[in-house]
Amino acid sequence: MDDDDRLLWDRALALAGVAAAVAAVLFTVARPDTGPAYALTPNGDGSVTFVIDDPSDPAGATEALRAAGIRAVVLPGHRPGGCPADQRGTRDSRTWSTLATAVQGWEYRRTHPDALHSVVIQPGRIPPGAVLAIGTIEARLDGEHRLVVYPELFTEPGPACYETDLNVDKLMRIEQQLRSS
């Protein structure tokens, strides 16, 4: 490859990088006082990386996911008994492997250990009649305040109020084990 070809190749790569950055920004909602609340980044394999940095706008995050063609709802997580019974929705009865194919959360977190507040979604693998509920949970890890997202499948239309029996302390221990492996 001569110098002219190399220059053209470098420019093409730079333009591709700019295009990818613009695509990511298009799906990012900026918060003037704190930075982006959430971001959707399309990946080359058809998956989407969803990151929540500020859980204060679950309706906006839900709208962004749906605009991207993802059947999902984002809600703050509540302890068991914290939601009215008629707003809890119905958890999808399919197995964990169905959710694992729709969401690559644990593998992503293994390779991105500071990404407790993000998940990789495979939109085409969310089963028909199901919706992905993404709960946001406040936790403390190593003395720091952390936001954790926790995905579960529900039958459509999904919950209006999200209850989780997730043991946040246990999750934090698992996350620490993933970091050290």
C-alpha cells in the first residue's frame, strides 16, 4: 500500500469512527446538569448496548428503547411488596436461557467490570409476546453508591411497577468475583 492509499484508508477509518460516534450520540439523551442519562449504542452483530447513568427518566429511556425497535420498559426497582398487585405485571414463564439469549448482561459485565449500569440487548431474541423489563436498583459496592440494572422477561405489556427479589448484596459479591476472574 503506497502513501496515497494509506492516507485514503486512514480517512475512511476516521469517517467510519465519526459515523459510529454520531450514531451513538443520536441515541444519547443529555442531561444539562449531570451528563447523559442513558445511551443506546448499536453493535455490529445487531445487538444494542444500553447504558443508564441516571435513573431519573425511566419513561424517556423506555421511549428511546422502543424507538429503536426494542420491546422493553425501564422502571425503578422496588423490594417485594413495594408495588400494587395490579401493576406488577406477569413474569414470563420461559426459562433463564431465553432471557440469556435476549440479554448478554453477565458476559458483558465480565469484560466490562464497571458496567453494572449497562446491558447488551439482542432485540430479535426477545420472544413474541414478551417485553424486557429493565429494573434500576441503587446499591453500594466497595463503599461507593452504584446503579445496577437488572433485566427480566415479562409478558406484554410488562409491569407498570417493578418488584425484584434480587439480593443486591449477593449480586455485588458475584460482580466482585467476576472482576477478579
